[in-house]
Amino acid sequence: MEITEGEIMRDPDRAIRVLTVLRQAGASLALDDFSTGFSSLSYRTRLPLDSLKIDLYFVRTMSVNEGSATIVRSVIKLDRDLKLETVAEGVEAAVMAQTLAR
């Protein structure tokens, strides 16, 4: 079952109920492409998430765009503080993985 970001925004209480049932049934839940579109920090505390995926754009541009690097660092720190797993899309080199793991 897929719930789109638009559905979450239209009826966040319903989305929370559905995701909670899925998680109780043993599903692992992740929010994909965080920090794009309508993504909201409230998703992190309201939705029963296990992990969050940082959008490919920010990962790919973090070495040349300080704004992207700041966003990536901030998302990783926030996830650690909230005890969420962070997935960075597009990691293709050990150096990039090491940078993200710091």
C-alpha cells in the first residue's frame, strides 16, 4: 500500500492511523525524498517512521553546494536525535559514505 505525500497533507490523521496499523503489523516505514516537495518537519514527530531518505539532489550536490551540505548534516543530526535511521540516496563512493557517517 502506498500513501502519497498529497494524501498525508489532505488527511494527516488518516495517514497516521493507517501507518500506525502497518507498523504494528511489522512493516518498516520510511519517508522518501525528504526535503523536497511538501515535506514537513512535523512528519518526523507525527508519523510512525523508522527511517528517512535524503533526496538524491542534496546528496549529489553536498560537495559543491554548502546549502545542500548543511541540509544533509542537519537531517542526519535530527534523525540521530529522534532515533531514526537515515538513508542517503545516491551514495556511490566510500569517501561520500564516510563523509555522511561523521
